[in-house]
Amino acid sequence: MIVPGLALFYGGLVRSKNVLGTVMQSFVILCLVTILWILVGYSLAFGPDKAGLIGGLDWAGLMEVGLTPHPVYAPTVPHQAFMVFQLMFAAITPALITGAFAERMKFAALLLFSALWSILVYCPIAHWLWGGGWLAQLGALDFAGGAVVHISSGMSALVCALILGHRQGYGTDYMAPHSLPLTLLGTGLLWFGWFGFNAGSALGANQTAVVAFIATHTAAAAAALSWMVVEWWHRGTPTVLGIASGAIAGLATVTPGAGYLGPFAALVIGLLAGGCSYAAIVYKGQWGYDDALDVVGIHGVGGILGMLLTGLLASKAVNPAGADGLFAGNPLFFGTQVLAVLVVALFSGAMTWILLKVADRLVGLRVSAEEERMGLDLSQHNERAYS
């Protein structure tokens, strides 16, 4: 999903002078987070609980993380298999944020911010919902990352876009994607990889995996068509960029409830996801921020919508290990989902603001005006994607 899926999806969306720099961001974040996850990240997210807030360092360096199943987190697979599966969630989340500040952040700032964000933002949130932390203790459900991945990255992306400001020429220069075929290829790889994320979160080839697989595919298809129809009505033409963006919006939105929803509920979620994410992107210009690759509109809006709809539509008839939603007579669960949305959004946004200020003070956040005009490929990496 990250390499090459997200790398190609984002790489095709930027201008040709920034494609290598954009691909490089996904690639290096995967490498960086891998090392951090093995050293301390996995232990902080899933290690023995400390007051519901964070995991202890008992598993730092993968101490006691062996090949035998863990009774709580990995009862059906080797513990190390679960660890590396969770690594992919940890790596793609900061990589998603890069779309918000595409074409204008220093490479050194990217490295520093991504490392700090991974440890200080992602790990606590993952522990709260997946590692036995306080939100999980209250009964909040996030099957495969609606809050842990999409709300955290979406709200952080919003702060990044506000702090870094507009790209040079935003609103006046031609900034269309340089290669929609690359973006469509990335979309297909992400869609395929999402089956691993969502169905794989069942940790086995079982009934829950089938439920999640069908929900994931249904929502993606419905959201792609929903976005296409709304855009066709609004702008007069259906676009490749639109149908690809709609599919990603559907995948993001169904993620928190994928293992708790039947096919019809997934269809409803997909239809709403396409229209709501499209509306958010249409109106972003009026709200005054330059989210270059629409991380907020797709992942932020999708994550929030998905968590709330899970609170409405989840059913124990689909998955007895889940919960009944509001429409099944359980308003308490819906309230818990609302709380999880608010907490994750506020925490990730506030911490991102702090970490950006730290990175700006230490290395500076933004490339110079001349470097931005030159493009990230040459200014940051001394390479060209195309001769």
C-alpha cells in the first residue's frame, strides 16, 4: 500500500518537478517508521498498559515478542507476524499526511516531523483504541484504522496545511496532476492492499475476514460511483481523478466498521463517503487552506464519517464481538464513538502543531522560494524524474 501504492497515487497528483520528491517521502517514511517501530513504537502502542494511556517499554527492541501467538493481540498468528502487520498501519499513517504539504516541505523537516509524530502521536492513539487503552476500555471500536489512521492523519494534515501556508501560485498557477495514469495505478494498488488491511485485521481466514472483505469492496465501489455522479452533476463531466478519489474515500470511510457491518450498510457508507468527501474538497478553497492532495477531505472527513456511521450501523448480528449501533438500540455505543472522534482529532491536531513548531525551530519547515520554483526533485534530491 505504501510502496508503490501511495507513492504512485501521490506522485501522479503533483507537478512533474516534484514527483520524485513526493515518491521519496512515502519510501523514506516506510523505512524510518520500520526502525522506530522495532525499537520502541510497537512496545509503546501494544506493550503492557500503563494507566490506559500508553504501553510500557517491556517489548522495546522486540524483547519477548516471539514466534508464539500472543493470547490478547495475536491468538491466531505468531506474535511477530502481528507486530509487522501493525507496522504497516504505523508507516502509512504519517505517509498519508505528506499529501497536505506536498511540493513545499524540506526533506530534513519531513524526517524529523515524521519520526516525532510516529512516536508521540500515532503510538498513543493506537494504544488507546487497539492496545487496551482507555478508549478501548470505554467500548470504542475501530476495526482497521478509521480513527487511528484516518482521523489522526486527516486532522494532522489540516494543521500542516495551515502552518506551512499556500504553495507559490496557489489559486493562479496551473497545478493539475502531471500523470493521472500513475495516480490510477496507485489507486488500484491501494484498493487491493486495503483488502489486506481490513480483512487482514480479522487475523485469520474466518467469517469476520469475509465480512470485512465484502464491506471494503462494496464501499469503495459505491463511493467511486457516488463521487463520479456528484461531480458529473456539479461540473458537467465525470473525471478519472474523481472516480479514483471516490474509491479512496470509500475505503477510508468503511475502515473503522468493516468487520461490524453487513453489505447494505457498507453500500450506504460508500454512497455517503463519495458525496461528503467531494463536498469537503469543493469548499476547501473557501476555508482558506491549501491541502495539496486532499488528505483532509478524503481521510479526515472519511475517518470521522466512518467512525460515526459505525456507531449508527454496527450490528452484533454481523459480528458478535462488536457492538450494536444506535439504529440497533444502543445510544451509549454511538456516544463512545463520538468521544473517540473528538479526542483523536483534538489530540492529533494539537500535537501536530507543537511538533511542527519544534521542527521549524530546529531545521526549518519550508523550502526557499527559489527551491520551490525549482521543484523538490532538484532542490532536495538533485534528480529529475523525466529528461
